[in-house]
Amino acid sequence: MAKKPGANAAAPAAFQFRRLAAGGVLVTNDFGGRAFISDRDFLMYSSGRLPASGKAYDALAAGGFVRDRLDFETLAGKWRSRNDSVFYGTGLHIFVLTLRCNHKCAYCQSSVTGERAAGADMPLSVARKSVDLAFQSPRKAITIEFQGGEPLANWDVLREIVKYARTKEKRTGKKLTLAMVSNFSLMDEAKAAFLLENEVSLCTSLDGPESLHNKNRTWSGGNSHRETARWLKYFNSRHDSQHDLKYRVFRPGALLTVSRLTLGHAREVVDEYAARGLEEIFLRPLAPIGYAKKRWQEIGYSPEEFLEFYEKALRYILLKNRRGVKIREKFAQMLLTKILKSEDSGYLDMRCPCGAAIGQLAYNYNGDVYTCDEARMVGWSGDDIFKAGTVGDKYEDIIAAAATKTVCAASSLESQPFCHRCAYKPYCGVCPVVNYEAQNSLWGQMPSNHRCGTLKGLFDLLFGLLRDGDSRAVLETWVNAGAKR
Ligand code: SF4
Ligand code: SF4
């Protein structure tokens, strides 16, 4: 039993802790407060014997760790700002316009069919109903993101539905952001002009330099890297002159999926992004779901292998920043937004509960609605556990569906036996889809959970860097440059 704190000692409030590899202890609490203290101070604090004065005491009092110094109003405000997404309704609506794709990527998680497959496109009637459903969300600002397969393969429906959604935006007064994730291989000047005129923001995949990209992203019809680079340059050039920016679209972005092939090329992928003037690089680990799960032995890796790659890349990015190159790593940026600013970064996978259904919905080509796009991929393999309804349903019914309630409950960290006491809980998120696919349980088993192992390593690295003044200064600039989605 814990001893009663002495008269002049700090009475501990609720906390979680983690011993750091470089020495010392990180203490956190559910309000997102954090403090680094020495092993000795931690021993004193946790046993109620830390004197109520001095550096360690001040750090703990400021973070909300001393029982009689709790400022509930400020602490509750921080909690709310980190979790405010739960109050507003679904913001991101992913439309799978087709399952068809002309690429055959090594890791593709999108459950695609061949380029000429029949019956794999979203009909216009389903697309319209999808827009109607998305607009039922109580959120004042929504995003519709076109994905696939390759969304440009269903161009006629894409064009019509962009017009329909823009008309609906005017009628309802909601703010609508349109976005598309494309490999650009089917892009041409006429399509590009239409997308810019209608303010559709664009994102593509860029997996590194040409040889690496083309190994990961196989396209029998041409050179995938060359087309990606060509259109990135094209769309970027519509942005470069900030003074007469004609289109209200985000600067085109690119995503990188780390496969086993990427692991030995940390510096090269960073150099590729920097050379193309991309200010953000998102080093996304592969998730063992969909097609990637089947090929895991060939393209997957352990958390340790990923973390070795990630640390090399991150330190190189920090070095580039110190040399004046503007480039940020998106994963770190989003985690640090929660850690340093106590704000939701918009990263749905790291919310609690996660963004499934209450943050995003995935509208399949055939009108089925899933709690998120990864959940749709599970549906593709014949298991509809995450199906929340169809596009004919009301938004209220989708939100009240069993699948929605289940993913919300399963992604609440408080109900996870290991997360519940983890020092990284205030900043972390669990994924019921990955748990289900990798461990046959929505709740997962964190000690052997691949995703948890990766996240713990990422947090260890980031908290380690935050103790080093030079790195911290750079990382703070990234957080300030971040914008909510
Ligand atoms: S279920 Fe997983 S992939 Fe889907 S939103 Fe939640 S964390 Fe993200
Ligand atoms: S998933 Fe892992 S790192 Fe995240 S809170 Fe749970 S135990 Fe901690």
C-alpha cells in the first residue's frame, strides 16, 4: 500500500510512466500532461516523498501531477481540445469510385481488380446517394475524397459527381473540400483543368527514387515514377506563385508507403521528396491488411526493422532542416501536435476512440458503407463485420449501427488492458481493423501487437528527441506549420 504523503511532500495525482532508454522517467497523465524526471525523483514522487519545492516538483505541478495543485478548468480544456473531434460528426467521406486500377503495387491495400474488370465501377446513382448521405453529417465542413482503385478510371462519374457535390454545397451552405488520391497515370490536360477549376485537391503516391518507386508500384503501361513526377510538377507549378494563386486547392501532396524494399533507402527517399520541392513526407508503415496481408512474408517487416529505417530518415530530415531545407515528416508532426499542443492533428487513426464512422466513412463502389476505408478492405475479403449500412440509409442509422458502436468501443484506450496504463495513452490510438486482421480480435493483444510495437518505438524516439534542445526547436516549427484536416 502507498504510504501517506508527508506534510511537505507532493501528493501524487493519477499518472502513467515509462523509463526512458537514455535514463530518467517520463510521467504522463490523461490530460496530456508530461514531465521528465530523474529515477530518484520518480521514486520519491511515486511514494509520496518528493519535497513540495524544487525543479522536479515544479515540473510535476505544472503538468497536473500534484493532487492539491490541480487546475481542473485548464486540464479539462486540454482534454477537450485533444478530443474535440468526438463532438462534431463525420468529416471525411471516402468514395471508392472504382475497384479498377492499371497498377499492381506490391503492397496495395485497396483491394483492387484488373484494369478491364466489369461491374467494378460506382454507378452515378450510387455516387449521388453517397453525396446525399455525406451531406447529412452534422459537421459544418466535410471532405469528400475520391479513391479507388484508380478514381480516374471512372472519369465520367467523377466529373458528374464533382458538379453535383459543388451544387449541393451551395444549396446547403456547408463547406465542402474535394480531394482525390490518384496515381496520375490516366491524367491529361483536360482532366487536370477540370479538377483545378472545381477545386479538387490532389494527392498521389511517391515511393522514392525511380528504381524504388517502380519496383513498389508496378505499371505495365509505362513508367509510373515518370508520370507521377510529371504531374506533381504540373500541379505544383499552378501553386508556386503564391501572389496570384488562382485555385483554392491544397498544394499537391504525396504519400510514401514503406515496404521491405524501402528499408535500406532512408536517405534516398528523403532526398527524392526534397528534390521535388515537397515540404511533407509521410513515412507510413505498411499495415498487414488486404492484399498486403497475403504478401506479408515478402514485403512486410518487424517493428524494429521499421523503426531503424524511420529513425535514420527522421534524423536525416532534421539535419536537412538545420541546413535550411524545408521538409517535415508527417507522422512525427501529427503525434507531436497532440504531445506539444494538446490538439487533435486530424489523424483519424490516432484518436480515441479512433476516427472510424465518427470521423470517416467509406462508400464502396456498390453502395455499401463501411466504418472506414481499411474496414472496407476487410469486407472485400468476404467479412462484413465493419459494414455500417448502405448509401440508402440515413446518417443517424449509420451512426447507430452495431458496427459503428463496436469500433468506437474497441478503439477506446480505456478499455484496452495494456493501453490503460501506458504512458503514451494520451497521445495514442488503437486500430480495431488491424487488431482483427492480425490477431483475430477487435481488442488485440498489445504485448505482441505489431502496430503497438511500432507506435511505442515512435513515441520513445520522439520523446527522446524532445529532450535535445536542437531537435526540439525544429520539431516545434513542424507542429506550428501543421494544419487540421
Ligand atoms: S479502424 Fe483503424 S484504420 Fe479505421 S479509422 Fe480506426 S484506426 Fe483508422
Ligand atoms: S497501442 Fe501500445 S503504445 Fe499505444 S497506448 Fe496502447 S500500449 Fe501504449
